[in-house]
Amino acid sequence: MMPLLDGAIWFAQFCFALATAFAAIRLIRGPGAQDRVLAFDTMYINGMLSLLMLGMRSSSTAYFDMALLIALFGFVGTIALAKFLLRGEVIEP
């Protein structure tokens, strides 16, 4: 791999790890439930992007499949949490 691309991938992974740490702090200390949902959303997006960077660095397609699953489950989880915050229930009778 080219040295410039390798350095850029390492820098991106460091930035995603730092953003995940800040989102975890917001998840724990968030003043409201909406802040916690946004922190959860940010954490799964950063995790997905970190896996994509790992896939680019190792040239393995398994990381891309895992990132797709994280994106799918994270989106469904965010929708369920938003619906719970709006209506107080996830599944309507």
C-alpha cells in the first residue's frame, strides 16, 4: 500500500476512535434522552467507519460486510429509540 494512503488511514482511525470516545462521554453524561440517542447514533456510525478503514487497510471484504450489518442494526435501533421517545412505546397495539 502507498505510504500516504497508509498514513491517512491511520489518521482516520485515530480520529474515529477519538470521536467515539467523545460520543461515549456524551452517552454517559447526556442531560437528556435525545442527547443519548444522538450519541448512540454517532457511536455506531464511527464504529462502522472504523471497520471500513480496517477493511481498506487489510484488503479484506469481511470488514465491509460487518460494517453493513452495523449500519443496518444501528439504523433500526435509532428508529426504535426515536419512536420510543416520541410515543413511549415501540410496538403499537
